[in-house]
Amino acid sequence: MKSIVVFTVGLLFITDGLAQNNIENSNKRTLSITKTKEKINIDGLLDESVWENVKWQTDFIQIEPKPDQNANFKTEVKSLYNDKFLYFGIICYDSIGKNKFKAPDLKRDFNFQNHDLVGITIDGFNDQRNSVTFFVNPYGAQRDYLSFDDTYFDSDWNGLWRVKTSRTDGYWIAEFEIPWKTLRYKLNDDDQPYFGINFQRVSRSTNEKSAWSVYPRSVGFNRMEFAGILTDFVPPKPTTNIQVNPYALVSNNSESGTEFKAGGELKWAITPNLVIDATVNTDFAQADVDQLVNNLTRFSVLFPEKRQFFLENASLFGAGISGGSGSVSGNVSLIPFFSRRIGLDNNNRPVPIDYGGRVVYRSTKRNFGAMFLQQGSLDSIPGQNYWVARYSENIGKYNRIGTIITTNSTASLNGSPTYFDYTGALDGFFRLDGKNSLNIMFSFTKNDLEDDNGYAGFLQYQYVDNRAAAWLTSTLITNDYRPESGFISRKNIFANISGIEFNLRENWVPFQQKIRDYTPSISTEFYHEANTGNILEQKIALSPLSFNFLDGGKSKLLYSYNYQNIIEQFRPLGIDITVGKYTYNRYDLSYSSDASQKFSYDASYGIGGYFNGRLNSLDANVVYSPYPYVSLGMGVNNNEFKKVGISEDNKSVTLYSFNSRFALNPQLQLTFLYQRNSLNKSDIYNARLSWEYMPLSFVYLVFNSREYGLFEPIKEQNSIVKISFLKQF
């Protein structure tokens, strides 16, 4: 095993000689934008006379599957602006036919991998780090997000903008209207201001990805140093820029009865750099419910944030690392501030948020954010106040250092005094060059009721090239580290994760008419007890057969050697694993089909040892989307235990799911999710009718049946009618 570790770490340093990025950041493309006084009707037709006098931008270059070659599908871009809006008209040529463009659903923030699409990313600060991105598919469904360093993404951010599309048998058109007030940009004193800008097109029928300003396939669309330049315009000076978003709802809960509630949010962009948010009676009734998970590891599961107030500027406050199966951080998560700690109890039941506020400042030199929220009391949960402050300083072109501090004060309960928890962290991100980056953090916690301070930190090195990716992550979390406003997947642990994955397109790779990439990999995970140094877990994973197919499908064969040292009794899915040392091997085979097709599926099957017995695991999902307006999905996760645990249990645990989406158009949609877990015979469902009657103004009808807790769940049912209204001044 030691030789494999040495081999893997050694590859981290020799990979640089294997490949070079072929793209040099020079001779940036330039797009001149035309000012207009003519009224533009956003209908996806581009039939106003002013469009005829604007020069087309063409000559998109392939990113995939044949980098640096001209795109097979022609794309044309035109741009206009006035004192209120930026306009972009994009024609995407494709002879596939107007009803055969790929769009499995019309969900907002749809899955990027499954759709025909075209999009724009804009760097208004000209710092080659920040960008705001807008995508649309041929049927008008929108996807938008904020990005920072092409590393941190506010992927569920919803901006106020409009787009309409039209389709013919030879092409489809997207017409964008983006308010200046939705963008964040630097005011220039010079005579010729400019933005960084790029356009991306994906033709899913052949999985061709192309861009107006080419970038290496090893990096993302939001690496803004490879973007072009938008010029010849004068952005408006800041005026009143306030959004108000009130709501009212009526709910009926099986436990608490009928309730009326009103509240809302206010956003004030004082300048393009400085934004203040306020919230009263914060409500998340429309948020997507969590998917159930049967966890087989000793690490806590990290559920993503889905509540809109916390998703805005989440990347600014999102210092740390998030782990998971196959992650470059292993299974270890270290997050000093995790917004799901606010407004949810330990069973993920909603707790009222009375009021709060947030201020965010972004510039080319530094970023600052502060947040305060007052959480109300619920049952035996006392009221709490949360404060968060974040600061980062940009150093040079691509580096930064920062700090984050959180404080949580818990109100007195049953005569006990109010006490405070503190978490602080220093972090840094350094892009050493186009391929090598370093991410570091040191953090501490302190509690008024505890004498000992807790400490944690990580160092993460990554190498990314067109032909290889390599990583090395070391993380330390002491036994006394307790970030009450953050998240850790496990404490008292010292983890070392390393690995390398190749991306080969050599002539000797077989079946090149079907296979795009051959991606073999090897990785190691070592977990030690922090206070003793004793080994807790070892995992060495080897994937000799791993392929990405030209049609978008993937397949992978994985072998893993596992060593587990159980120092206290462990109970996965109700099976008691006693103290002891265990060694076992596992084999996993996975395959996923082209998800853009009307019928698609993915499945993985694992066999082999599991502690003192055996475990066979199946995880399978199928999706049927006969039209973009209808999507039906089913999933099953089954774990068959054989002679596992103290009692050598033979046990089967199955998690079933069914989901559907019906859409009249991108603004009116009905979704349904049902899940059943055989472990505790729990059933949950969520049905939601959503009507976006104006941009980002909604009517919701929501029906929920939820169960909180694993082995003795508390069941709760509720129905909700909610109306929200967004107005920008």
C-alpha cells in the first residue's frame, strides 16, 4: 500500500510534463456594442429594424470534442444597449428540426449536461475573477448563476432578466434582455469602458461545445482570463436600485393548524459594488425538499442549501471544503459557516426566522460581507442570534487571502444564561499558474461553556490540465472543534487524500467513433485519529476502465481496498458494527446513458465485503421525457447485507423514489416527488404548482408530507398557498 501512495503523490509532480494547455491568453476578441433608441420587443424573433444594422459575431471555436477546430454548428451573435438594458440576439444554426432540439425539461436552472443551450457570461468588474452568467435552452427555460474564480458558484441565484426563444427547422433564436441593474460592474473614469464577455453554445445532438472566445477544455466557461472584451458603450451611472419582494401565505399544518403569515425581503444596490439585503418573517415554503439518503459511512451527509435568501452571494461566505464520495477532499467537509444551521433544527424541521440583514461589497481589490439573523424559538429550541462577517483581499491577478468570523448567541432557557459560540478562520487561494492551485485554511472555535478551544484546517493542492488532473488534500479537525454555525462531517480526524485522473484521447484508444475520453484514475484516502495518530480508515481506489462517450454517456469500473478500525460501536442503517479491525475489497460498475434523450438511465452496482460480512448495492434511475413539457423519473437504492454486524444480519434496505414535472411553459409548472424508505417504513411527498406570473413573482400551491428522524420519525403534513411579488425601482 505504501508504494501505491508514493506512486500517487509522485504523479502530482511529474504530471506537468505530460501535457500543456494549447490555449494562450492573447489577442482577445472584441465585441463592439451598438446603442439604440428603438423599442425592442423581447419575442425571440429579432425582427426590429435596428437588428439589421448590427454586425454579426461568428466564428465560434470548439471546446469539445475537437478543441481548437471551427464549430460544426454556426452561431451568430448581435448586441445592443440603451440606458436600461443590454440586449443580445443569438441565432443557433442546426438542421436537426424544430421539435428535436434537446430539452428534457423546462426547469429553471436546468441540468447543463442535458440540454441544447446558449449563454453569456459577463465580467463587469474587469478583474477576470467575478462573472454573472445567463443561459437559455431552445424552449426558453432559464439558467443563471454567479461565479468567483471559476471555483465558487452561486448556482441557484436567480437574477431579474428576460429571454424569449423561437425555433425553426434550420435554427433557433434566443433574444436576451438584461437590466443594467441586475449586473454588478465597475464605473470607469476613462473614455472607453469595457467588460469581459464570452458566449458558449452546446449542441447536444453531437455533444459539441463551442465558444466565441476559446478557452482550454480543462477549465470552465467562467475562467474569465480567457474571455473576450465588450466595448464601445457607456454604462449608466447608479440610480435608485431597490427590489422589494413581499409575500403572503396561508398554511394548514397537521400539528399546528391553520396559520396566516406575511413578510418579505428588500434589496438595495447602493452602488454597483455595495448591496444591502433585509428580510422579515423569512419564508422558504417553496424551496425544494431534501432527497432522502441511506448513509453507509461514518461521515455525516452534507445536504445542499436550497433557500433563496441564503443562495445569494453564497460563494462569498462559502469558505471551506465540501467532501463526498469521489471528492478531492475525500469524505471530509470543513465549512466554518453553513447557512443550513439557521432556520432548521437537527431534524431539518423549519424554525422561524424573525428578521435579518446582509451587506455585501465587491470590488477588484477586495470583498466584504456581513450577515445578521434572528432565529425565533420553537418548542424546546431557544431563540438564537447569528452574526457572520467575511473579508477577502485580492492579491495580484488570481490570488486572495481572507477571514471569516461567526458568532452564535443562544438565549436563556429554563433560567440558564445566554451563551456564545465563536468560529474564526483564515484562508487563502493561490492560482500558481494556469494549471496549479493551492487552497488553505486555519480555523478555531470557542464556546462560553467550554474551557478548551478547538482547531481545524486544511491544505489542498490541485493540478488541472487538458490531459490530467491530480490532487492532494490534508485536513485536520480536533476533537474540540465545534462550529455551531458551520458544518463538519466528522471530528477528531486527520485525513490525507491524494489521486490522479488522466484524460486521454490517444490514437490507440479503441472505438474512437464511440469513445471521447479514456479516464483511468487512482486515489488514496487515509484517515487517522487526530489526538492519537491511530489509523481509522484506509481506502485505495483504482479505476482501470473509465470512459466518456461521444453521446454524453459514461461508464466506470472501480476496485477499492478498504481498511476500517472501529474504535466505538457504529450503526449504519440499523446494523450494529462492533469495535474491531476490518479489511475488505469492493468492486463497482457504473454506467449512464445520454441524458438528453427521451429515455435515459444511470445505474451502479457494487459487490464485495463490508466490515465482517458482504454488501451488494444497487443504485439505479430512469427518466422518460417524451416532450420538454413532461418528465417522469423513478429511482431505487437497494442495499443487501449478508452476515454483517454483531448479529451477522441478513438485511435488505431499499429507498424508492418517483418524481415528475409537467410544464405548460417555463413559467407554469407542476412538480411531484415521492420517496419511501423501507428502513423505517417512511413515506414523504412534495407536490408544488408554480406560476411565475411576472419575472420572479410567483404563486405557489404546495402540499407536503414529511417525516423527521430516522428510526422513530415524526410525521407532519401541511398545505400552503403563497403569493410573492417582486418590484424593482
